Amino acid sequence: MTVTVPLHIEGNPDEVGAASVFIDVDVTGTPRRFLFDTGAARGRIAMDAAASFDQTPSATPGRGALGAARPQRRTRVPFLRIGTGPSALHADDVVMEVASAADPGPPDILGQEVIAGHRWDVRFPTRTLTIDADAEDADADERPLVLSSAGHPHVDVTWDAVTALAVWDSGAGVTVVDAAFASRHPTLFTPLRNSRGHDAHGITADTAMVTMAACVVGERRFAPSLAALAPIAGIQPPGEPAFDLIIGYPLLAQADWRIDLQQGTWSFLPR
């Protein structure tokens, strides 16, 4: 069944053009605002919300765009609901990491343990997110979606003769470009300045900010947009798709998208 909920877009006061995308989630009867993060293999929840749930030490943590994640505890959230009424999306017994008060960034993140297996229509101008909409609502030109074993969606980004695989990451406030890839293609990235950034795991680092040149995704041209450089090539586990970019809000907001994790396809939505 289809449900539509508001997108809450919060700009970054330190980076013009950067923003984070949130949705409201009912956590066992309490409303909370979660980062909508297709790039997160596992979501997380703040310590205050998890205090009444059973917690266990986490397994070996993965890593984010800026470095290895710190070990965190995990908890089993009994009940999550997105939307209201009979068409709301329900998820029971969801295992999430527990964010400590010291972690920067949003404490509540909705990751692939809830996002996987659904069709997500992301409309930025109207600030709405529709879950499991009818298939005929989208652009007829469906394209195959490259998925990691954890469900991360990937698409191709092209500049003339250069093509790179990119993670489609609704949780990324800016696009992240592998530093070595940018060095190999310097004409595509115009230096701006350094900035203190952090990823979803709370790792902070000085990152070089750039303007990424206009590019093409799915035969549609996207205007130049804000990006950060980081050594992300090879951070994926062995056997997973190798990517050079993580495309985030400054590029994603230029189109409306259907990311269909049910069928393994993606398409543009008509504006």
C-alpha cells in the first residue's frame, strides 16, 4: 500500500548548497525525526530513545566516507512506523546502532534495515517521499540499479568520455568524490576551500571542497554542484561494487527520483 510523508530538508549553514533530508518516524509510540539514508547499511537511534531497549555490543563496525566507524552498541527497536493510517509502513524488531551523545551529526538514521525491499519516490520541490507507489507513476525509462549485498543503490555518472559508478545516497549532505579519481580528472573539479566535515559514523576530518562539473545521469544533464574530496575508493567490502563517488543532496535535488529496491531499478519522476 502507498503512503506519502513530508521530507524535512535542513540546510547546512556552513556549506551553501549542502543539506540533509529527514522524515518523521514513530518509534514505539514516540515521534522522532530520522535522517533518510539510502547509504547506511544499518541505521542508528539516539541513546535516550534506546535506553529502555535491550542493548548488546556491536559486531565489527564498517566505515563511512571519512574513516572507520567507532564500535557502538546495538539495540532491537520493537516497532517503527512511517506514515499514518492503514497504508503506513511498519517495521518490527529492527536492529539499530545506538548513537552516543558525543557523536556529531543526526543521532537518528534510517538505514537499509528498513529502506530495503521498498520503492521510494523522492520529490525534492514538493518535499515529499512516497513509499511503494504504483509502478505507472514513474518515467517509462526504467534503468537497472546496481545494488550492494547490503542494498546500497548505485548509478553511473558521466562526463563526456569519463564514467564513474556512484552510490545514490540520500543521507549525504554533499557529494563525495574519491580524491584519487579527482586527481586523475582535474578538469572536472574546481577547488574551493577546505572544510571540517563529518560522516554518518561521527568521523571528522578536514576535506577539500570542490565544484563538480556538469554531468549526466541516465541521459539527463545535471548542473555543476558542490562536492567534497575524500579517499573513498576501495572502502567497500571485497566483492561489492567498486565506486568512485557518493552522490548527495546538491546533485540529487536537481531531479525527482524513483529508487525501486523491490525490482532493482531506478527512474526519474516527471516534474
